[in-house]
Amino acid sequence: MGCHTCVLKAFPGIHEEMLKDTVRTGSYRSAIINNPHLFKDKTVLDVGCGTGILAMFAVKAGAAHVVGVSLLPVLGVCLSADGQHPRIA
């Protein structure tokens, strides 16, 4: 199960609505991915990381490590179980 699916099952509603907002999510993705000089080899703090989507974009942009802070304890479990995001804590 992907981490987004895990979070959405545990906390449906606002997170699902935000992920389905392709303009919003695409804008965040473009801003991060198109500016790798801001992320390459940096440590990124994602406060209120929710589904972790911005943390994953930061890793794709070259962040050395991303720390996600969230009130959703399920997120850390999902990302750890996923195993595809070793640079996200």
C-alpha cells in the first residue's frame, strides 16, 4: 500500500481533497522540482507534512534528508513501511 493510500484511509477528507487538487499539487511540485539548487544536498524541514507529498518532491529535487513533522502518527509508519523514501524521517 502506498503512503498516500495509507494516510487517506486513516484520515480521509481534507488530505484527499488537497491531493485531488491537481493545480495546487502540480504548482507545489513545479516550484520544488524546477528549483533543485534550493534543495540539492540540503536538509529540509516539512512542518505540517500531512500526506508527505512535499517531502517526496523535496527528495526528488535532491534534498539529502527531509524531516516531516505532523500530528498524524500514521504518516511515519507509512513512509517507513514504504521503504522507498529512506531520506525521509
